[in-house]
Amino acid sequence: MEIIVEGWRAGVQEWRDIQGVPVQELPPLSNEQREVAMKLRIPEVDYARSALAGRRTQERLLTKTQRFAHLLEQKLQRDHEGVALTRIRLVTIEHMFQLDLTAGDRTLTVRISEDMVDDLVEGGSPSADQQIDHVLNRVLAGQAA
């Protein structure tokens, strides 16, 4: 299975967390990053902090995507014999997960909101679990005909 996190984002909390990182612990900027910082008139240290916040958020998003993929694989094995998750992609700008499933010789694409996944993965919400089941059941039932 392929796991992709497309894009990144860093919010206010991530930015606050990075403010306490000593300058000497910030990642060095590449020449390209220095040029961008200069063109945007952003101090290099701020650009480095932003890059670090983005990297940490990217790691957090990847972990969330991996956890969701594991839950989906279990759900598919239990409830949808012969259906496999071949790719899961979090499109950060859209706050959506795109799932590519194979059922026999068919490839199906399912989109699930990141908020719903957060409710399930981070909060254990039974309601979110049921909503995801409903989406999967509708998509897979529509392909059975």
C-alpha cells in the first residue's frame, strides 16, 4: 500500500512550539530557501522556523495517515472480503483523504473528510466510525452491480 501526504501546513500552535527552539538547533537553509526568504523579505531565522514547523506537522500528518490506513485495512478485511486499500493520500489543502481501493479488477476512489478521520483516529468517535462505514458500504455496494 502506498501512503502519501500531499502538501503541508503549520498552524498557530506549531508556530508557537517552534519559537522556543534555539537558533543553533534550527535546520540549515538550502541556497534555494535562502533566496526565497530574501525575495520575500523574511528573516532567515523565521524562514527556518517555518520550515521546521512544516516538517514537524508533516510528520504528524504522516503518522495520522498511517494510523487511518491501518484501521481501514482492518475494517476492509473484516467487512469487505476481496477489497484492498492500495493507496491512501491526504490532500492537506483540501482537508480530505483519498482512498484507492481495488475490488476484483476494479479500482474505486473514495474521499473522506480529514475532520471525520480526526474524530475517529484521535477521538475514537463511534459516530465517525459509523459514517466511514456508511461511505465505504455505499461506494462498494454501487460497484457490485
